[in-house]
Amino acid sequence: MTIKAILFDLDDTLLWDERSVQEAFKATCEEAAKHVSVDPEALEAAVRKEARQLYESYETFPFTKRIGINPFEGLWANFSNGNNEHFQKLELLAPEYRTASWTKGLQALGIEDKELGRKLGEQFPAERRARPLIYEETFEVLDQLKHKYKLLLLTNGAVDLQSEKLAGVPELAGYFEHIIISGEFGEGKPSLAIFEHALRLLNIEPAEGIMIGDKLTTDILGSGGAGLSNIWINYHNVKRNDDIIPKHEVSRLRDILPIIEGL
């Protein structure tokens, strides 16, 4: 069958979220080093570790895992929207989580300063929001595809969080006929249900669509299970095993174009 629609992941496929987070950590940790004797890189590593452990200890963790919200998104996101009661719990937990993550990170390096932990917990969200970074090829690729195919954005995450990321790059949303956010749908990739929902919205058969994404365990596993073709963008040249095998593999976004045109 001819390809009629292209499904895109958002984070680290079109938006350079990983770099946004890295730069936000760097700026926040360098600010900490102005107040206490601490190595910024060591502090980042400690905070990442403490944040992950704390995040996994909350009763909301199974839900965030299902929807696809990671610990570092929890360090800056809002959770005021969404029908599931867990979003309300996350909204209440967030201030405590941010303060505790940074305070525990400082403690791991021998520094007892909860007030500084609180300030850093407030600074990190501001630093992340100031960096809505996008890959330089994103608009070039979308411009070449938008008149030939239906485009759908399929992203895991909370409604507030993913909507805010899109608002940070306001030109992006207009390229897509549909935008599906897992926190609004109720399940995230690789769930078969969310891919079937996307196919219904596009009014296509699985063989008429192709999924583009950077994560084997969500984008590629889920799309393959739904009968879609897919392209894995392996930005970091990760060596994969044969547990999840993409139909196609590229190392940069622009390289999807000749593959799609050849289908």
C-alpha cells in the first residue's frame, strides 16, 4: 500500500528535549556553586539519582510510567489538567518533590541546606522553560512532508507538560492534523490502544502509515505491534540488541525523507 500518513514522536525526535534538560541542569548547578562549595557536574549526577529514586517511591509512579512522564519532567512540569486523579496528586506532590530532590542531592555531597534546595528546585523549572530547543532539521523535514502526507503527532506525557513544550515552539503544532497526548488519552506508547486511536483519526490502514521516533521501547515497539512501518532515529548511535527491531534506522531526522519517498 502507498504511505498516506506519518506519525511523529515529539521529545528527542522533533524537539531536542534532552539538550534542554541538560542545559537547565548545568545552569542550575552552576548557580548552586556560587553559594556553596560544590562541583556542578557532581551535583547534577546526585540530583538526577535522588530525583529518580524519590519519583519511583511515590504511589503515582505506576501511572507516570504508563503515561510516559519521566522524573526530570516532574522537576519542572505542571499537572493541573487531565481527568485522572493521579494528575491532581502529582500537582500536590510537585513542590515537595522538587525541593527534596535538590536538597537530597546537596546532602549526598555533604551539604545541609534545605533553603538552597528549595531555591534550586524553583530555578530549574525556569531554566528549562527558557530553553524550548528544536533540531535544526525539524522544520525543513516537516515542510517537505506536509503537502504530501497526513501528519499526526503522538507524544507521551502529561497534558500540561506536552502542551507547554508545543507552546514554546508555536510554529510546530500547525503542521499536524491531529495531536495525541497520552495523558489525555489515558494510555501511552507502546500501548496498542493509542496507536489504534491514531489510525482511526487518520482513517488509514496500518500499512498506510509510518511512525518516526527515537525510542525503541515506545515508538518502535508500539508501532510495530500495531502493524505500522517505522523509522528509528538513532541520534546517539546506540548499539541495539535484537529484542526490538525497527523497519528502518537513521542517525538524523533529515535521513527519513528518502526512505519515505521510496515506500
